[in-house]
Amino acid sequence: MTPDEVRARGCGPTSGLAPGFAQANLIAVPEDWAYDVLLFTQRNPKPCPVLDVTDAGGHRTVLAPDADLRTAIPRYRVWRDGELVDEPGDATPFWRDDLVSFLIGCSFTFEGALVEAGVPLRHVDQERNVSMFVTNRECRAAGRMHGPMVVSQRWIPHALVDTARRVSGLMPAVHGAPVHVGDPAELGIADLSAPDFGEAVVPEEGDVPVFWACGVTPQAALMASKPPFAITHAPGHMFVTDVPDSTYRVG
């Protein structure tokens, strides 16, 4: 599928779709919260690498100039005072003229490179959303924005962990190398079969859990910081850009 086709598809997680193109997380907040969010992302670049920021009220991005941010994501989340109030497939009825949108790098972007390097993606093979977990690692606060880091988790064959670390590490703008490998308890995660976001994925013999910083982190910060209003993507339902994923490879 092309990026245009994925954006028009209108349903389901986007992992494995439009291979070769970068994907992004979305968080849109009122203009008077935008500096707090910008500072939060600057202070926490591992989970929140910014790819683009729109002007207030804007719904276009240089990452895909013909796409409309209000309709191009399969599923959105609408937040009021830190509470999830709706999950529409079209954000247009909720959009406001004062919203500033942040497009944040997504680890789905380096999945193609992992596959090319021979690293299997269990969630793609099982046609499931990637598993995501809230951790015990607090992000560095910024103004009114604070909250824990969220991680995405993938089962990787033990012999390929170093390959996964090396390949993803070449793409720091989309989270880069893992933040943790092995025992989930060190991140405060009790049960890998019960993710906070996404779906549980079944490991194969010899797999170990590998954790990457995740762009759902701003949603955890929304829940903790409680801005009056925000719109985000639904976890795993990303904005597929027109930018080749190789653009974000540094080596």
C-alpha cells in the first residue's frame, strides 16, 4: 500500500503498512499549552522526537503536504481534562482553531530496516498491534507537562538482539536503540500479556523482550497533566507520512 492508500484506508493499526515510509504520532493541544508540550519533547527526546510542529489551527504538515491531519489517521483519541472522551475515525468535528499539532517519530519507521536485517516482527506476523506499556521511569517535567515514559515491546530472538539494537540505533529521530532488554520488572511492568496499550503478542522459543521508548508517552503525560483539551492518534494507529524511512537513518 502507498501512504495515500493507508491514509484513505480508515481503520486498523498501521504497523507493516506502506513499507519504506516513516510513520508519526500525533498530539494536538491548545496554543496556550503548546510551549509546555514543546519543552516536554525537547527535554525527553528519546520518547518524544519531534518531526514537525504546525501553526495554531493548521492541519497540514510538510511530512505529507496533501494529507489532512484531521482525517488521515485511522483512529483518533479526544481528551478533556486528561480523560479519554471519544475515539473517532474523523477528528474534524472536534478540531479547533487554536490547536497546535506535534508530529512525533514512531518506531514503526525502523521496522522495515529490522526486517531487512533478518529480525522477525512477531506482532506483524500475528496481525496484532504492538504491545505498549507505561513504565516506572518518569520523564523530565516541563511546565505543566509531566508523566511516565511509555515503551513499545517486541519479542526478538536472543541471537538477533544486538542486530535490532544496532539497526534501530541508526534511526534516533524515530526513538533509536532500545531503552531496555530483558526483565520487564526493571521498568515496573508486571505482566507482558497485559499491555496498557495495543495487544499482547505471543513469543516464540528463544525470544526475549526488547523495549523501545514510545511516542505514546505524551498521552500518558496528558493523563497526568490534564490539559483542558487535546487530540491524539490512537496507539498503533499512526499518521503515515510521505517521507522515506531512510531519511531518518544516520548511518
